[in-house]
Amino acid sequence: MRNYLTAAALVALALVPVAAAVPGAAATTTRTAAGSAPTLYVDNQISETVTPISIATNTPGKAIKAGSAPTNMEITPNGKTVYVIDSGGRFGTVTPISTATSTPGKAIKVGGSAYGAAITPDGRTLYVANASTPGSVTPISTATNTPGKPIKVGKSPQFITVTPDGKTAYVADLGSGTVTPISTATNTPGKPIKVGKVPVWITVTPNGKTAYVANNDSGTVTPISTATNTPGKPIKVGSFPYAITITADGKTAYVACDGPGTVVPIATATNTPGKPIKTGREPGVSVIAPDGKMLYVTNGASASVTPISTATNTPGKPIRVGGAPGAIAITANGRTLYVASQVPGTVTPITTATNTPGKPIKTGNTPWSIVCAPKICRSSSTAG
């Protein structure tokens, strides 16, 4: 089952009481000193905690208290603060965590059913999509951790991205079939851009010229020119497209399609889809190795990861991990993958030289996303 919030899920989350984070509730452990060693952060939705994991030793540190039903995280470019998006309760919150001390700060109030989030390249502003209807986006100043005035967008906004130059945030309005551009200089929304049905994942090419939106109920991807905010012709990819990963050179966008269990490569120069690549069941989020040679795709219903050669677009042997993998990260040196599996509550390290999984690392209940400082790794999670 794909991880975006349906109308029923929005109601259910609204019934969960908000648990505010308590400053000092969790201390740094000797196993994982987040400020002094490379660290992964994993949020646990049911446990309402964040688990820090030492990359050097693959050991978890003491759980850090978050808010109600954390479903997404963002980290500042300098790696000093992790922002945890707490989706539970009538009103959502964001819990800031200092990576130097592994302690949570005061919860920041945002809108109902907070879900997707994105931070500007300069690290000054965090944008949080509030999936309730009518939808809104809350800008948060990272200097003061104070929320700004909510920005009105379309219905049920859940996924959001910011252009590489930091000038525009694009919000996928799942309930409206639109994408709303927001000027980050003024925090004002532009005219909604019409796309397909149930737009979910949205990402922008490295040169910032095109945004690609996966339309989950249309079986298409819509390219949007960021210069004019006009949509191009929808690209047919297959049923239930979800996550999109773009290569560092910007030449190929890889689209995971739940229905057929495939990943479709799109040539961004012509916006033409290539031959679908077979994966496991319910392919989801993915990451590309730092050298660009391999794409690693999580298979949510197969408890595996499929490695794909980007040179030939051929899949390798699936790598076994825990059940319902929904987040993945790869270290900056490309040597190790980390895959969060929701069902056993673990993160599996994988040696990329041999594609062999190591001993699972225990986290809290239902790990949902992974983040780490940009210099340490790159990651991809269910909430974008």
C-alpha cells in the first residue's frame, strides 16, 4: 500500500492526540554522538521517536522523543538540526532536534495532518505541507523555529520540493489535481498548474528547468517548465506511478510504478519513456549511487531492494531486507546502503560492493524515513 494520506487516513490522524516533544527528554549516548560522528536519523511512527544510528559502528543510540505519528524529516544543509514532521493529532507539529546533543526542542505548531516538507538550499526556511482540506503550507524560519503565516494552496497537499536556486517551492495538491508554485521571496502562491489525477511525488531536475510530477491515478508523469509554470504533455509510464529519482546529470528520470512492479526511465531531453524495468512488488523510493552507476529501488511488498545499472537499465538480483521497506539512504562514499523496514522495525545496512545485507539494526516501531547531513549521505523516504 502506497504511503500517502487518503481521506480516511487524514481523519484517523486527526483523532490521535498530539504529544509535544519535551526538551531534554533524550540524551546523547556514548554509542552515537550525533555532533561528532556521521549519523543517520530514523523516525519511528508508532513509537513517536527518532533513532540516531552511528554509521561508523551501525549501532543505534538512545531514542529521541518526537511528536505524534512522525512521518517525515528534513535536515538543514549544515547538518545541525533535524526537523521531524509530526502528522498525528488535529493540528500537526514539527519537532526540531539538535544533532550536536540529540535533544528535541519545543514543538512548532503547523497545520492539520502535516506530511511532506522541504527545506531551502540556504537552510533558512522549512516548508511544511498541511494535508488537511483546505490545504496550506507553513513556512518556518530555521533561525528562530517560528512558523509564518500559512500559505493557501490546493486540496490535500502532501508532497513539496524546492528548486535548486531556492526561489520557488512546488506543492503537489493531491486532492485538486494541481501543483501550486510558491515564491519563497514573498511566500505567495502562484496560479495552480493543472496536472493529472492524484499528483503525489514531485521533483526538479538539477538544472532547475523542469519539475516532474507523478500522477498516481492517471498513470502519467507531467513535466512542468519552471520558467513559465506551464505543464507539458503527460508522459505515459504505467499504473500508479509514485516516486521519481533523477540522475545527477539530469538526463534520466526514473519513475517507480506500483501497479506493474516496474521502474520506467524517462529521457528528459525528449520526455519519452523507455522500456519498463522489472522490479519487485510495489516499487517505491530509490537512491542513485554517488558515482551515478547504480539505482537502488525499494520494493514495499517484496521485502527487497532491486539494484539497477543506469548504463544498461537492467536489474540485478534483489537484495533481501526487512518487511515493508519505505526509506533508503546511501553513504557519500557509496559503500553502504541503509534501508528502513517498517514491519520488524529495523534498518538493514547493505555493502554495495557485493550487494549483501548486514545485520539489521533495531529501531523503534514502524520506521518511516531516514535523513542525514548532505555531506554524509543522500536519502529518500516515503514522504518525499
